[in-house]
Amino acid sequence: MELFSQVATRPVYNTRAVVLRTGVPADTFRAWERRHGLPAPARTEGNHRLYSDRDVATISWLRDQTLTGVTIRQAIALLKSREAWYPASDATVSGPSPIRANPDHSAILGPRLARFCIGMVAALVAYDSRAASHLLDEAFAFAPFENVCLQVLQAGLYEIGDRWQRGEVLVSGEHFATSFVARKLGAFLSSSRPKLGRGPILTTCLEGELHEVGMLMTSVFLSRRGYSVVYLGPNLPTDDLITTIQNIRPPMVLLSASTRESARKLARSSNEIKSACSALGSRPFVPEIGFGGRVFVEDPSLLREVDGIFCGRDVDHAVASIESVLDLTPPAAATKTGSA
Ligand code: B12
């Protein structure tokens, strides 16, 4: 928590940006400010609140504490008792980062986040979820949410996967680590309350695909961006997805694949979904189908097999791609593949 002192204090975010970054309703963190003096945003000339990265880190940390059952009064007392939270120093990291992991932040925060990642991996391979949780809390207090997801959680799972392949970590160690990360992301998804009325977007991995963490992370990023996300988990039969699409009528469905086999299954299912949806009922409804996953980055030739929208090489690029597809922002990186 002493790391709060290293988070930038330059005021850059308006209230809406803070709601999007933290998932905490404005009324809630304004009440924290009124009653307890934290966060402590600056004011513009027009007397509007303007928040810094440190304010955002503060709100995120308070949110996480309250989610684990600590009262807000206790959490604030704990925070204030750490003298390093004060004083507000000059900005060490600057520039607005409305939702994506900021590349400037990545460059500046990289080495520190790498240390969090190494620490979290060490804790997880020792089956110590308390220590891993503690380190993760500190990382979230220190750096923007998206950077921590990519540079600590994702990087940590890749590292554990590599160690498992080299025979240095047991299958049980990999399972323990993956379920730790999935639980964390699941909790963020449940606690994020998008209010912008965007979506809904259905997210899932099709039958046979058990790697769900990438899709879960994508879902969390989208939810924090204001989309209502219906996350359907891994291993979902295509027929069932088609029925769900007809029930929910989402403008977009997102699919993830991690192996070649499931990339091919995704290609077949994408066609099935489109033809079944356009033939169904009196009011046929065909959503956009977006997809992603590391296997498409490793083997781009697979892209040609899918009639859908490749949403980018990682979850960080995905949000901009998806927004451009849904016409909510100017066109970005989405690439249309396949025959349609
Ligand atoms: C954890 C794990 C498992 C777990 C998954 C549990 C779970 N609940 O998810 C279990 C044990 C089930 C598993 C099983 C298998 N696994 Co595995 N697994 C992994 C591991 C270690 C981590 C994956 C992970 O969660 N990464 C973290 C997330 C955040 O990253 P990500 O998945 O890459 O996703 C990111 C991007 O790709 C993107 N993204 C992902 N999906 C989407 C979707 C959209 C729409 C968008 C926009 C973006 C996007 O965003 C994410 C964040 O940036 C990887 C190792 C690795 N290096 O990736 C191997 C790995 C993926 N597994 C692999 C293999 C081979 C298997 C098995 C076949 C092993 C076996 N012989 O049984 C089975 C297949 C199971 C199945 N039927 O699906 C290979 C795949 C190689 C390949 N290209 O074919 C890998 C790469 C290991 C390796 N180096 O060989 N695995």
C-alpha cells in the first residue's frame, strides 16, 4: 500500500471516467469524499471535480476492501494510517487513460509490475492464494486496472504455463493459479455495474474450448467500458448459443479459441450461427460475430477460415475494435475476415 505514494497525482479524470475505470457509482465515491475526506479530487475553475490516478487507485482499493467485507470506515482508517499515502506529490505518471492499458504506463510501470507478477507467480506455485491476493491488491492500488490485468494476471499465467511445459510446475499448480485468476476476474465482472446501456454482448468459448480466462478478461474490460456483458463461460454447445442469441438478441457475440482445433470449431460454428439465426422465427436476428484468442496471433492463417470480425491480438486492442464495430466510436482496428 505504500505504493500509493508513487501513483500520479495530476488531476485528469472527470467523474464519468472514474466511474468507468473503477465500476464504483459516482454517488458512492462522492459520499466517501464527503464523509471521510477520501478520495480528494481537485476542482476545475468551474468547480467540477477532477480526479488523479491516485484518486482512481484509492477508489479501486476502497472498492476491493469493501467487497471483501471490510467496512468503508475501517478501509479508510487503514489507508490513512499508512503515511505514504500522503503527501500528494507531483505527477510521476501522467496522461489520461480512459480505459485501455496505457502504453506510456506500461513503459513506466513495466518493471514494477513485472516484480508484482514474479511475486504473484511465486505465491501461486506455492499454493498461497492469500499472499497472491495481497500482492495483487497492491498492484491494483499502484497501477491502472487494465495494466495490472495484462502485465500481472495474463503475464503470470503465461509464465506458469511455460513452467508447466518445462515440467517445473505440476498440473495442480497450473490449475490452482488459473482458478485463482478466474475467480478474481469473475469477482470484477460481478462487481462492475455498467450503466451506459451499451450491449448486451454475449461472450463465451464454444464446446471443447476450456480456456476461459482470456474471454473472461475481455468481458471485464468491456464491462468496465460500459457494456452490459452476458458471460456464458467455456464449453458451450453451438445449438444452445443460437437459442440464447434469439432470446437475448445481442448486437454482438464474442468467441474465443486457444487451440487450432477450437479455432476450426469456431469457424464452423460462426457459419452455423449466421445461417441458423437468419433462418429462425418470424423476426430473424443475426448478431455481429467477433472472435479472438492467442492461437490466431500465433497462426494468422487461421483468420481466413473464420467468417467474423477478428477483434485484435489481445484484450487491450479488443475494446477499441468492438466499439468501432458497434459504431460507437470512429473506426479502429477491427479486421473483417472470411467470406462475408
Ligand atoms: C490455463 C491453461 C489451461 C487450462 C484452462 C483452464 C481455464 N479455466 O481456462 C486447462 C488445464 C483446462 C488447459 C487445457 C489444455 N491446454 Co492449455 N493452457 C493454459 C495456459 C497455461 C494459460 C491460458 C490462459 O488462461 N492465459 C491467460 C489469458 C488472459 O490469456 P489468453 O488466453 O492468451 O487470452 C488473451 C488473448 O489471447 C486475448 N483473447 C483471448 N480470447 C479472446 C477473445 C476475444 C473476442 C478477444 C478480442 C481477445 C481474446 O485476450 C486475452 C487477454 O489479452 C496456456 C499457456 C499460454 N502460454 O497461454 C496453455 C495453452 C493455451 N494450452 C494449450 C494446450 C495444448 C492445452 C491442452 C490441449 C492440453 C492437453 N494436452 O490436454 C488442453 C486443451 C483443453 C481444451 N479442450 O480447451 C496450449 C495451446 C497451444 C495451441 N496453440 O494449440 C497452450 C498455449 C500451452 C502451450 N504452450 O502449449 N489449459
